[in-house]
Amino acid sequence: MSMAYIAQPEQQQQLEWLDGGTLAMLLDGKATNGQLMIGRFDVAEGEAPPYHTHTKEDEVFLLIKGTALVWCDDEEYELSEGGVVFLPKQIPHGYRITSKKADLLMINTPAGIEGMFRETGRDKATPRPADFQIKPDPGIADKYGNIIVGPPR
């Protein structure tokens, strides 16, 4: 049974992410009875995950601010501020931020992939080890049904 869930910004988990970016976990499977995960990235130019495929969830992302290149099944697209992308599971994809800063909303359904982000990133509420680096890990990605099929583009 689903219940209403409300969280103010200060209650949302903040993860350190690729290239010094931040991923705010807005909703996860625990809050949505496994139905939905929503995250909001605050990232800089050049941020790009490996080219990958989701095996368990569909993904939507909305570029609130900034610009990006998006690859979907080897086709390249330019995404401008306000642009939205729907990526069904099993479709290889990736992106690269091309503006100085970007604000990107990501939605995955069903939930579950947030575990990969939490294992790969670092909760900003915890002390940061001096040698800490965020690197995509194919083993952790595979554990959550996210298959890395190539390097970032």
C-alpha cells in the first residue's frame, strides 16, 4: 500500500557524484513502494556517465537548466534547456553536459537503481575520505541491472 510522502530539500539525501557533481535523492523505492525513483543532478560541463543500458527500469530525464549531448541507441541529439528524453529499458544511452552547469531531473520506474547511486556515490552528510573518488563500477552497476556497454562519450 502506497502512502503520501513529503520531504523538504534539507531532508533529501545529497550524494557526491561524478566530477564533483551532486545527486539529490528526491524519491526512492522506500518512499514509493518500489514504483519510482527521482533524482536531481547539479553537475558541471563534461559530466558524463558511461554508455549504458538499463535492464529493469525505464528512464526519463528533463534538462531543467543547461545543455547536453544525448546518445540513444548510437544516435546523437542536442538537448537544450527544458528538453526531455524518454529511454525505455534495454536501449543503450548516455549523455555529456555541454554547458558550464546543468540541472537535470532523472526519473526511473520502477525504483531500485538508487542503490547503484548510493553504492557508487558518497552521502555528503558523512566525512569525505582524503583519497575518495567516484568511479563507475561495472560490478555495482550490474548488481542493479545497469549494464555498462562503453566508455563515456
